[in-house]
Amino acid sequence: MKKLLPVISIIIIIFFMGSCISLTYSRPTIPPPSYKPHRRYIPAKPGLGYIWVSGHWGWNGHRYYWIRGRWIKNRRGRVYVQGRWVKNGPYYEWLHGYWKTVRVRRVHKVRIR
């Protein structure tokens, strides 16, 4: 048993190292495709107060894949900024869409004489 213990330990270490290596995430070095899939079907608006978020390319660690667009509930006093791919050094990075607060400026009436 004492001779078998080091062998079992080495096998366990190799197993865990191999699984860690296969789970590594690679970042894209090529830009996403410029075309969009031919299916541009936009489903009916679910109701008032919804906005359409366009589909975009996602990255699964090996290649790009298409993520369909969707309707999301609008937020009062905010504007949705669409997500986009940006070049960051030799890699491309996806910046998620977000809600941006909009300042509403009051317009004062000016009398002209």
C-alpha cells in the first residue's frame, strides 16, 4: 500500500491538472463577423414600455456564435446603450449593454419684447 500511494497521488494530480488545462478560456484575437445571420425576425412587442436590444456575436472560447435580440423593459429616465466588441491590445472584448441615466434639463421660457 505504501508503494501504491505515490502512484495514486501522481494520477490524481495529473487528472486535476488536465481538467484545469481543458477549462481555460481563450479570448478572441480576430474580430467578430461583420455579417448578421439572415434571420432578422423581430417578434411582436410584448407591450408598451419595451425596447428592442439587437442581437450580437458571442464568444464561446473557440469561435463566435449568434445571440438573438430580445425585448427588455424600458427604465424611466434612462437610455439603453447597446453592447459592442472593442479591440483591447491583441484581443477583442465584449462590453455589455447598460442603462445610462439621462439628465432632463428644464427649459425656461424667455419673453421676447
